[in-house]
Amino acid sequence: MSLTSISKLSPSAGQGGSEPTRSRPGLPKSLGFLVLPLLLLPPLMLHYAGTHHPEVFPTEVRGRDWAGVAEIFLLAEIATLLVMGWLIKQVSTANGLSISYRDAYLLAAIAPVPMWLSSLGLVVPNFGFNVALSFVATCISCGLIYRGIEALCHTREDVTAASITQIVIGAGLIAWALLLVVAMS
């Protein structure tokens, strides 16, 4: 699974949604070559922004130990990834769709890629720019989950896929909000 094949899952990409089921990358390979490097981006960029232009952050968090914040953020990201894979499996099964744990974790690993990449925006010391970039990345992640549910559960039931996406995105947004609270506290 490459970044190119992930882009084929986007809501605007025609028939690309079936690519993950065709290529069937191994979970360890996906985690090692795609997820791990991208999972490291937000903590590294948070450390960079905190040490190089702390004026972007509220005054009460500017003096933080940004290396420690980055470590905690990384651990929280890993925990979130594990919980999201489990949640995708449970919600899909509860809605009568069949998805393996492997595919659920694969989708949980693919969906946050736009948000991980959006952390590169922290090189720009502009709060508004980073909020806008994060919003766009979140919208793309929503589309990836929706298309991933359709492809990996082999369904064209729009309402069911949308329902699963809504629950997973809701939980994901809560998790990201908690990650930000962890990073800022």
C-alpha cells in the first residue's frame, strides 16, 4: 500500500476504492513502511513548532518540555490507532457487515494519513493556516474511512457505510481532541 493507492480511496476517485482489497499488503509491512514513518510526523512537528516558534501556542504551554510532549503524543497516537481498528471491526459487525481485524486495522492505519501529513503545516507559524489545514485533512480522512468501509466490507449501502463512518469519525475526533489536550497539558 503506497500513498498513491491511498489517494485512490478518496471520495472523488472513481473506481479506486477496491485497490486495498486487490493488493492486500501485509499488516506488518503496512505498519513498518507507511504507518510508522507517518505516525512519527505529528510528534516531531509538535516538538519542532514548540521549540522553534512557540508563539503559535497559548502562553501557558510555551515553556513545555516539548520532547516529553512529543513522546506522550506518540504513545497516545499508537493507543488511538489500536482502539480505532478494534472500533471499526465492532461497528461494522454490529451493522451486519463483514470485515476482518486485519482489514479494520489497515483502514485505521490509512485513515489518519492526511492528518499526519497536515502536521507538516507546523513549519508555518500561523495558527489560522494550521487550523484550516487540519480541517481539510480531517475531511479527507472522513472520505477515506467511508470509501474504505465500502471497499473492505464489500458494500454499496451508502446509509450503512455513512453510519459506520459517522461513529468512527466521532470517536476519532474525540481521540484527536484528547491527544491535543494531552499535548497541551
